[in-house]
Amino acid sequence: MSYPRLRPHAYLCAGLMAVFVPHVALAADADEVAARLKALMEKQGMEASWSGIAGDGSRMTMEGVTVKPAGEDEAVALGDIELSDIREDGDTIIVGTLAMPSYTFSNEGVNVAIDGISVTGLELAADGDDSVAALVGYYESADMDFLRVTREGRSLFTLEQLHVEMSPLSDDAPLEFSGAAEKFTADLTTIEDAQTKAVIQALGYETINGYLELSGSWSPTDGRMVLDQYDISVDQAGTIGMTFDIGGYTTEFIQALRDIQAKMGETEGQDQSAQGMAMLGLMQQLTLNGATLRFDDDTLTQKALEFVAAQQGAKPAAIVNQAKAILPFAMAQLNNPELTAAVSAAVGKFLDDPQSLEIRVAPETPLPFAMVAAGAMTAPQALPQQLGMKITANE
């Protein structure tokens, strides 16, 4: 099984990480290790501080660590962070293992507990290093045993055994990454909307269980970012997955994006129209090579059909026929007969035999995001053809 993402505290770990290079070398200076860790976190938008440092350059404890996300006034107390198997490889400091303590925080009656966060193979670049490792941060692997969200003693959401892996960067191969959370559980009975709650109860999804998986690659030299898999699977419901392939996500793009975000943090509460325009201009550097959105059914569709049929006093087959008849008329307002025919055929095939439904975009040439946005505003009926959009069922 191979990962999703948590905010802002799980993002903190991603901000700490760097690539593992297993060379034996001399121990580093403890203060220098801490200073480099602080610098790496600042590049990820986190301001860190601590009350003291115990140990030496090979094994140390950063005591009373607190972090403050960019644009936030309140710091988060993390406690003591343990760093072990620290060594130097040239100008780079490598932390064999970084372990964070268990901690909890609360916001508006919602409590979050996180335990078992650790990072292996953390690379800390020297001051002034402009490498990809210095800018983005790399690690060999990272783990989190669990994250639990509760309110008034009741568990709302849990995520267990999150594991992430990343390959070292090389000049002739893209960085590869993968990850998974072995299990998540969500209690949907706490949803307050009565109508939604009734539907969830009728479908039998008061509590849902599932898992998450992802994998992909990134080439810093040309900015090609490919997400091969991002799947969210829910037991006895189905799997929704997405992929994308974009260009232009270079280190220069990342740095420019961080600069804009930093300025937005400095001017919070003021006019940020200039930063907004800069953000739009920056996004124009990205290009779309392709993307998919897919649903693989595991009884959810049949349950939904049976629920709607019971509401209308009909049989599920009659609901399917109604949907197939109404869909072409609903899509007629798009003024795209070709797309209407393709969607109607695919959805009809899926409803007759629910297996999978997939939307795929594959433009003939990389399509700038600015062109996609312009097309959506000026000629939306032509956008599906421009994107090379296709919809298929049970394939």
C-alpha cells in the first residue's frame, strides 16, 4: 500500500524533510543542526523557536519547540524533538532519524491528537545552498502512527499508519514519491443537516472506513509533475481517484509562489489585489498535459438507486430509465451535441451495470492554464474539445 496530507500540523513534517544519503561521516555541531532545521522550516512557511538544546552533534534534543505558520499569530507547541544518527556528508548535514512527541491541540471545541511522527534520512543543506534539496527539502521516509479528531469526547475522524517515501534526486531521473494511510474512519452521524443525515442513515454510511494511496514523480529540471495515483477508497461504497500531469512546476515557480505567499502574510487585512494579480500571472506558467477523475463502484450506486426508488415508490430500474431520459435534456444547455451524446452513452452504460466511470482530459499539446481559464469564460462549449475530454464507463 502506498499516502493524503493534514493541516497545518501534518504539513509541518513535510516541511522538515529531506533526502537520505547513506554516507558515513563526522558528527555535526548541535547548534548548526538546529539552525539549519530552522532555516528549512522557514522556507516551508514555518517560524520555529526552542528553549534549549541538549546533547551533541550526533544525538540531540531540541527542547520546548514551538512553530508558527506564516500569517498566524498563535504558535503551536510541539515539545521536545529528538534527532539521532546525525552526521555530515560534505557541506550537508544528514539526520538519520527525527522523532516528534505526541501532542494535542484544540480549536472551537474540536480536539486533535497526533502521535508517532518520525522522519528518516533528513537532509539539511548549508546556508547559501541553492540546490533543489535546500529549497524543497528531502527525506527517505516519514511516518505518523495516528491522527484523531474528537469533539466532546466523541471520535469524528481517525487516520492510522500514514507512511510516505521519496527517492533521492538525480540528474537523469525524476524524484519519485509514494505513500498511503492504511486506514481512516469517519463518523458521519454528527452531520447536522437533517436531510443529509437521513440519506446517510438510509444508505448505511453512518460510519465509514477506508484507506488512501498515492504515487507520482517530479522532475525539477523541467517542472514536470505527474500524479499517477491518488485514491480514496471507502469500504462497501467505492474508490474515487484522480491523476494529473502538469508542466512548469519548477524550483523557480516554487520560490516565486512562496515569495507571493510571504507578502500576502505581511499584508493580511490590507488590499492584496497586487499579490492576487501576481498569483494569477504565476499560474500562467503552468501547463496541463492531462488529467483523470475516476470512480470505481463498490455497491454505492445500487444503494443510491434503491434509496431514490423507495422515495418515489418505484423500482431501481425505473429510476435508471428516468435518469437516462433526462440527462440529454439537462446537458442540452451546454450547446455541445457531441459531448452530450458521449456523456449520455457513458452514464447510461454505467447505470445499467455500475462498475466504473472515468472522465479524462488529454489535450493534443500541453495547454497553458491561462488558456484553459480563458476558454472556460469565453467559450465554455468549446472547452471539452480543447481539452480532449472523454468520458468512459466500465473500462
